[in-house]
Amino acid sequence: MKTGLRVFLGAFVALGFSWLGFVLGPVLQLGTQGQTTVLNSSQIYPNQRPGAATLGLQVYRANGCAACHTTQIRQDGVVCDVALTSAGSNPSAVNELVASLTLTNLTKPEADLVSGKISAAGGKTETQIVPIGADISRPGWGLRHSVAEDFLWDNPVQLGNVRVGPDLSNVGLRYGETWELAHLYAPASESKTSTMPPFRYLFTLQKIGATPSPDALQLPAGFAPAAGYEVVPTEDAKNLAAYLLSLRADVALHDAPFSTASAPAGGAQKK
């Protein structure tokens, strides 16, 4: 009897701590998460997704896209770069000093030391925060690591843990709707080495009427339908493309900073 009671109490305590760690802890940490502001700006982030993109998340979920794609940018850390913004009244001396110093891939104390030396010589500098990591170095994958705010409007959150295909956190800045729809219908038509299965059931193959549909895909030879037919995306396909295009992690946040000098040409865009 005593042994049974000990087993019961032990199991109860173990399950209780598990519940505290896996259920209550995340709720307390993220359950009250709200919108934040972009670093050095009054812009609110993230904005609510458009209706089509919100519906597209459900299509993304229903088709198991998270089995092969992640939506989480990984980051190893940050380094500092020191940029000369003004050579002051003694440019030759300042430029000579700058040429003798290491200005990139510095720690914060090292960057402060370099900035101090240049400042003492009469120059002015700006310290730039540069995230580093394999994901950051991939063109178009993102400028900083993913944070909780990025997923505020996602229900459910589809982080994924396998990268059979590329990470999609910033895919909205890499491609447009035309590319996304063609890639969903025939992945190899846009990426020759793609191993993604075609999602042709999200499209309708139909005879061309008096005039071609304005939504018909423009597919290359080998992927285009037979003469007299056209491929038109369904609402699910359009919504899925809208969701993918809404995935943008390109603004600096207080808990995920980067220097504006690292932002894409044309300035940061809101999600």
C-alpha cells in the first residue's frame, strides 16, 4: 500500500512539473505577447495579416508544408562594424588612422575602443550591429533571428524542424505571386533541382473560353497544358501564395536588432 502511494505521488509530482514546464511556463512567457515597435521607430510590428494570408496559413497547415520547411531564422550572435561618418577637420590624419585599424567583426568593447581612437583624432564614427550565422549569410533568408513577435498572428505557429526545402521566414521578399503560384503547380518549372511535390490539386485545368483567364499561369514549355487548355489557381492556391508572400522578417526589433545599414535597399518593410 505504501509503495503504491509513493508511486502515485511520484507520478503526480513528475506530471505536475512537466505541466508547469511545458504548459504553464510558455503561457506565462508568451501568452501575453503583444505587438511591439520597430527599433528606432514608432511603427508597430507585426501588422495583422490580410484575410487571404490568414486563410492561406490554414492551407499551409492542411498540406503539411511544415514537414519540409521551417519558418525560423537561426543566428549565432552579433559582431560590430565601425563606420567612419566624418573625418573632421584633419581628414588626412583620421584616414591614416582608420587605415591602420580593424573596423569589422569586432566585439562591442573592441568597437568602443576603435571609436574612441578615431574620436580622439577628430573623426566621427557609427557602430553598426551585424547579426551573424549561416541563415543570416544566405541571401534573402533574413537579417536577424526569429523572435516571438514574428508569430503573433499565426494560429497555429508552424515553426517546422526539418529543412528539406529552404526556410520560409523571409520568402515574401524573395519572390512574387506569379513565381509562387507557378512553383506550387510545377516546382521544377521555377527551380530545376526542386524536390518539392507538385500541388496541382490546388489548381484547375480548364478549356480556354472566348478569352483566356487573367489568372491563368504562364508556364514554360514542358510544363504548360495542352493547346486550348489553361491552368487557373483555386482560391486555396491564391490564399497559400498570399500567406507565403506575407512572410517577412526584415525589421529590426528591440530584442532582435541590426543596423539599418544592413537593411534591404529601399528600407525595411513591415510584415
